[in-house]
Amino acid sequence: MAEAIKDLDPDNMVRSPGITYQELLDTDTHQVPEVLRLQSPKFLGDADVSIERYTTKEWHDKEVERLWKRVWQMACREEDIPEAGDHIRYDIAGISFIVLRTEGGTIKCYPNACLHRGRMLKEFDGRASELRCAFHGFCWSLDGDLVDVPANWDFPHVNASEFGLPEIPTATWGGFVFINPDQNCDPFDDFIKDLASQFERWDLSKMYKQAHVAKIMPANWKIAQEAFCEAYHVNATHPQILRSLGCVNSQVDVWENCARVITPSLTASPLLDYELTEQDMVRAMMDIPEGAPAPDLPEGMNARAWMAAGSREGNRADAGDLVDEYCDAEMVDNLDYTLFPNFHPWGAFNKICYRFRPNGNDHRSAIMECIMMAPFSGERPPPAEIRWLEEDEPWSAALGFLGRVFDQDAFNMPKVQQGLESTYKPGVTLANYQESKVRWLHHRLGEWVEGE
Amino acid sequence: MSEELKPAIKHPFTRALYELQSDGTVRVVDGDNEGLFKRDGRWISGELREADPQLCVWISNQPPPPEELESAWALSKEQ
């Protein structure tokens, strides 16, 4: 059984040497919002996590039955289906759904299967006036009503009123569309409330989808996801940013159905045993080559304030004067939230939103997606179409500088999978605090999959 | 790529210099020793036989300029 979760006292818990995140917030040039002042450290036990969760088809099959078929999950953006008939195909672990906009403007979701012989109704995203099966022509309206059965004289046993497409629960939050394959699921409001309360200040519905990049990763979906759930790995995986990132003094907060890791930028890692100047941190943050000059900072301004000021001006054209309400931390830090089980929106203008899921029923590969959310002024720009990277294409080919960072994480993923397939050790060992979001994910997973 | 702006970075722990070569390999200089490594950190030549693979991955991964990225996305403009 999983150990009980215990609250930790943020003022008296074991933590990294160096400045705490809350102390760093005290130096901010702007008023710090309450949401960043929240602290919710938890002790979730220190037992190893069984490697079977990553390596066995049996565990994957249990995840499908007990998690993916029952849990609320992000399917798309509302802006992906703006007009009546617009639809996307959402697949999870070998199960396919159609998410569409009806004539009345509501969003509905149906299993992607004809009720006649079961053929998939829609292979691609697109716009449709009806849902007509390409096999024998059974046809449903966008509202899911059966409207045509070719040669219907041969189907006296098909009653149209009982042959509507089954409706799958849907909900929206922050411009995202969620579905739940379980028609008897728990209310969405209970599921989203923890995250929603954190994002009151950062309205993602007012952002648009600037980029959407996806790639099949050669590792279990949790290996891919957990590569982005802690900052402890930065010292070995991303050494180039250690001079500008407070990796091990990140703040980790855990609530019931969401958790966050806040990693401060432009403060040196406590793992470095030498002093850094503010300019050194700017050089590292901006990836300025050795030998090239770094920008001079204005007198009396530290690197965080300088970079935050630059970010405010960079965002002002699209975000307007809202940028003046955001503190330095909101402009430069990494506010990485996770909503169980696989949705990762970042706070403020960080733009990043990840989603990780199994690649069909292959428990050794995953679909990793990065959606970039951006503010806009005037008319909403059209959302970016998804771009699938080929197996040998780096993330940097689509996401530039940010993609370079992902490529380092991606470099680890197949090696983690292979290592877990090879190890004689039955479990992975996690840090008590820094990796508590990973442990929280497994705690929740245990509750869903093993009934712990 | 011009010689003056050759991508190069010092390792935060060892202070070794990692420098991208025009053929995509990575030259690592650690004190008096140096070596040449592939993009994934595999040794090619030189007396220095070990390098940090992740810093080799980083320095050798130079994306196209934002205006040439295939996605309609240019994060770099704000970096």
C-alpha cells in the first residue's frame, strides 16, 4: 500500500542550501501574486517505484482499463474546432474518439466507430457536415442522431431513436477541451478545481496556439513525462544552463490533483562552488558563446530584473499593459504545473504546455507533444496545425532554442527504457523533495490502477 | 559559421571548453588535454578520452534561424 501523504513545514523542512524560492520572491521588483506565495510541500513516502510500471505490457493494460478509460484527459483546444462540423480525432491507447463542434456551437465527443459494422468514422481532423461511414454509408448528424441508413428496408430492427452515437462526457477549461471515456465519470469540476484555482491569474483561454509539435518517443509515456517533472536532472542533462538556473532549489508543491515545480531563472545553481556575476548568468541564459560579449546590465539592476523587463517589452505588443502587473518571477521563472495524469500547462507567459500519452498499445513508446500558447491582440490568430517530427528529426528543427533543451531530455529517454529493462534492481529510487512531483504522479497512478 | 562566433561553452563543473567544429564534431579542451568527440559524446581522437555527452549534444545541435524553422514558430526571437 502507498504511504500516507504528510504535509511538510516549509520553514523547517530539509532543503537545498542557497536561497529559497520564497526568499528570491522577496527581491522581486513588482508585487508578487498570492499564487506564487503558496507552498504545499509534501512527503509521499520514500519507497522505490516498481519498474514494472515502465516495462511490462501487463501494467500498460491495467493503465488502459483503469486509468485511460476512466480519467478526464485533454483532447484539444477549443480553437482547433471553431466552426460547426470541425472535428479532431483523439486517440488514447488504441481507442479513438471524435471531438467536434455541433451546429449549435456546443462541443461533443463520440467513440470513433460506426454503430453498424464498427468502422472508424473519421480518420483525419477536418470539417464535416455529417458523420457518414465510408463502409456502408450509415450516417449521423453532428448532434449524433442517426439520419440515414442506405436501403433501410433491410434494417427494420434498427430504431433511429435508439441508434444515436453514444455521447462521451466533455468539458472545457482555459480554452482546452477535455473528454472522459467513462460515461459515469466523476464531475469535471472536482477534477480541475486544484489547477483552476492556481490559474485564475493566467487565463489560458485568452492565449492562442502558436505552435503544436509532436513526436513518437522510444520510451514508456511515464519516462517521457517524468523527464519534465523535476529540475534535479538539470545538473547532468542540461549543464549549459546551470549557471542561470536555480535547479535544486526549485520549489515543489503538491495538491490533490495537480502539482507544480517552480524553477527560478537567473539565479545560480547551489551545486556550483564558485561565484557568478549577474552578467555570467545572462550569458548562460542567452546562450552567448565563449568569447562573445554579453550585454551590460544597467547600474543597480540585477539579471532577473533586467531579463524580466526585456520580457515585458517583448510581450507588450500582444499582451498589452497586463505585462506591468506581472512580477519578475512570472516573466522569467519556470512555472511548470501538472494536472494528473498527463497535462502540463505552464503558468504566466511561459507558453509551454506538454501532453504525454502512450503510443497506441506499445508500452515502450509514447507520444510527446509541446503546445506553445501565446498572447495576442486583436482578432484571434488561427491555431497552429500539429507538426509531427520524424524519428530522426530533432525538436530543435521545429522549436529552435527550446527544442535544443528537449533534445537533451530526449537523448536520455530510450536509455532510461533500456536501463530499466536491464536493471537487476526492482524499483527506481526518488528524491524526497525534488522529485516529489514524480512520486505524486505515481501515488495517483497507484490509486487509479491498483486501487491503493 | 564564422570562426569568431563558433559555438562554444565552458562546462559548469569541469570548466572544460566545448567547441563545435565545422564538420559537426565537438572539440573539448580540458586543461592541457583535448579530444575530438561525436555529437553524442563518442570519442574520435585525442588524448582526452571522456566528454560530457549532454554538452556534446547541446553544442552540436544548432537549429536553423527562427525565420527558417518549419513550424510557424520563432521562440528564439524572444530569447
